[in-house]
Amino acid sequence: MNIISNPILPGFNPDPSILRVGDDFYIATSTFEWYPGVQIYHSRDLKHWRLIGRPLARASQLDMRGVPDSCGVWAPDLSYADGRFWLIFTNVKRYGVTTVNGAKGASLRDFPNYVVYCDQIDGDWSDAVHLNSSGFDPALFHDEDGRSWMLNMLWDHRPGRGRFAGIQIQELDRTALKLVGQPHLIFEGTDLGFTEGPHIYKRDGWYHLLVAEGGTGWDHAVVMARSRDLLGPYAIHPDAVVLTAAGNREGPLTRTGHGDLVELKDGTPWLAYLCGRPIPKRERCILGRETAIQPMRWHDDGWLRTLDGSAQPMEAPEAPELPSMPWPQNRWDGGFDRGDLPPEFQWLRTPVPERLFSLSERPGFLRLHGRETVGSHFEQALVARRLEHGRFTATTCVDFSPCCFQQAAGLILYYNSTKFYYLSISKEADVRELQLMIASPALAEGITIEVIGPLPEGSIELRAQVDGDALIFGWRSEGASIWHILPQQLDATILSDEVTCPGLPNFTGTFVGMACQDLSGTATPADFAWFLYEGNDDICAPVD
């Protein structure tokens, strides 16, 4: 049997928007504060996917300097009309505090929504045009009559109100790139609450509205409603939820929700949705929210359901009868003798990467220019890739000569500015030394620094090994045969949505990479000769 192994997009790849144009399928996922913005994947068979671009790559499209953790690009929506690809997204500027424990006082958030377009999916996308700021998770619906409509959840900041006020729709003039007419509140949600992530599909004279509800944690769900009129009223699905893993905190696919539908040429519906894979017995997902997919079916009553009607996610659905299309494996060898950053890597917030790194100043090396602290929300020299495995080893070699304690460079496992492990080279008095900086909500101090010991001259290799919930660091001189293993076995699961400082958002996933800081202001560089990542897919197996 030809099966699809879920998740199809492992590691931090949440909020999928799926689209078919002819024989090609595309998925766009959220990138939050990571730059460039939005990941777009391509497939011909729904089983094999490849990253083909990050379209928001310049300041006129996206500038996230100063945005808080887990803000920035939320829930992009990818669509196609008039021979053109359309991408609509939120660039969240202010989050405030969480609403999970109820609405108290006013809750001010900033949700500017933008649209960009391009004639080629992997081409140079247009500058961003602001449409509204009334709520997040925007999406476009292109109706049969040629008109287009923008949906988004409506945020109610007023004291004592439900923050998630329902789904709003307003017509979009695609030529003028502006909203016209009045917005309409078409759906107030179900008792699950947290109504967001809207999409509309038209079938057999019905407008089907799909939303995410229940919050993006363990009770997440896909919910649907329908109406004969685009502007409603919408009747809720008789089964309440279409897909959910609510109640499950173990197993291969949990936290399932925030979905989007695509139809094959034969009309078969498939649902792409986000999911999480918790570390066994820890109920923590260090890989963040990932993307899965499975077939659905339209029942005789006209409502969408899972194949067996259980509303449960499928770990290994049977692949559709499409020609198999695996992509060539153009694996990067880990070296930096190239003209551009390897596609695995991203950086944080800024559209001015030349201030952070260079591949030409010292040929064969990735040079990071020391910038702000590793906890900065503005400009930090941190280049990293997503974790895609529950077991992995990441290794790098760094040439760095710090002059003072304000300078540091090394290997980092990073979730956000409040959760990271940073093994770095710094200097105390006249001694170059190895330090371990830990940021964790579990620490009373928030951030601690432990001196590991003095280092010899020359380049240093640094290594991180994660096995389920256990993290171990090591170091050695370049080319040496013996690793010096740090005695601490660290808890990798603090790098997850589920571990948090009170009131803060946690919507991303863990990255591993290279960083360099220089608080003296001289931008002292660190040169990285290579970076290797080796992973094991078996995240859900018991950890010894």
C-alpha cells in the first residue's frame, strides 16, 4: 500500500493553507518572527513535498523588527485567481497577554493584514498592501461571479467582551487592492470558542465555512458550518467538529486543528491541518506545530467528514492515485563555500540580513557579525534551522577571538527569547572560556550563565545531541578525536509551546543554529566553517 506518513511537513510548519493549480499542489505555512516570511511547499502527489520559496523577503513586504516572540507572520492564505497567485497574511505587532483565562480589562493587540501577489509561485512577489487591522488569520475567497472576499477573525479588545468575536467578511477589489463595502459578521462560532482560521468553499450551491476552534493546544479542532448565502446565516455542522484529537496528550498526532481543504481533479477532498507530536510521557512538543494531511469525504447529507466518521486524525493515510513524484534530494554538505545561505536556514525579524551575516567576507565561512543579545527583539546575529526530528545531532566549528565578556559566539538551541540553550565562546579577564547560557521559565532567575572552563587556542567544534527529552552538549578543538562532554543532562522539553512564562504566546518551534553577540558595539565577527545536522525520525518511540 502506498501511504503518506504524517506529518508531511515536519518541524515548525503550522497553519497550512493548501491550494491546487492544475496538477500542482502548494502549501503555505506560518513563520511568525522568522525571516524571510512564509514557507511555500510544492507537491505533485500530496506525499512528496519540497520548499520552493519564502516570498516575503524584503522590507517593502515584511519588517518585523521589534515584534514580540510568536508574533510576526500568522496564518498566511494562498489562493489563485485571474492567472495570479495571491497571498494574504497578518504581521502581528503587539500581542499583550494571553486570553486563555478569560477577558479582563481591555486587550490591545495590533493585527495589520496585508496582501501580495505574483504571476509565478516562485517568482518575485509584489510589495505588501495593507487591507485592515480588525483581526488575524485573513483568507481570500474567490466566488464564481468573479468577486473576491476577505475573511478574518474579529478581535474585540473591549473590557468584558469575548476576544474572539467571530468571523468577518468584506469584499476585496482585486484591481484597486482595497476593501470595499461594509464588513459583515457572518459566524460567531461554537461553544468551543477561539474561533479563527476561516476558509470558505462553494459546493452544490452551499457556502461551506471552515474554522479552527478550541485554541491551538490540546483541544484544537476543525469546525464547519454552511449557508446558501455567502453572508449567512451559517448552520453549524451536525457533528460539531470535523477533525480533532481533543483529549489526547500522547500519540503520533495531537493538537490537530487549523485546517484547509483542497480537491483533487476527481473531486476527492483532502484536509491539510496542523498537529503536534509530544515527547512520550512529557506532553511537550519541541518540534512545534507541524502539518499533516488526510483524505475526507462528502456525505449524502452534504457535510464533510473523515473517511470513517470518527473525526480523528490519520497517521498513515493511503496516498491518492496520482503519479508518484519524489523530488531530487539536493542535500547540503554542511559547508559554506557558496554564494547564498542554505535554504534550511532563517534568521529573526530583520529585512537587512547583510548586517547579520556574510558568505563572502571570508570565503568558505559563514561570518556572523556580533549584534544584540540573544534575547533581542530587534537585531541579533542568529542563523538557525528547524528541528525536524526527536533525536538529532548538530555540530559546528567556529573561529572566534572575543576581546571581552560582552562578546560571545557559538551553538544555540532556540525556541524564543525566554527559552534557549546557548553554548558559547566568550572571555573573562584574559581567558577565553566556554559558557553555557540557559533561559527557561523553570528558572527563578529566568536566565543563568555557567562557566564550563578555559579553552585552548584555535577553532572550536561544538556539538548538541538530543534524544527525546535529553540534551547533552560537547566540545573539542578542531580536528581532535575526543569530545569533552558537559556533565549536565539538560531538559530539551523546555523548548516547547507547553513550557511558558505566564501570559506569553508560544506558537513556534525549536531551531538549532549559530549565534554571535557583541554588546561592546564593535560587531566583532565569528566565522563558522561548517554546520551539520543529522536526525532520526522516530520521535514517538519510548526514550530509555
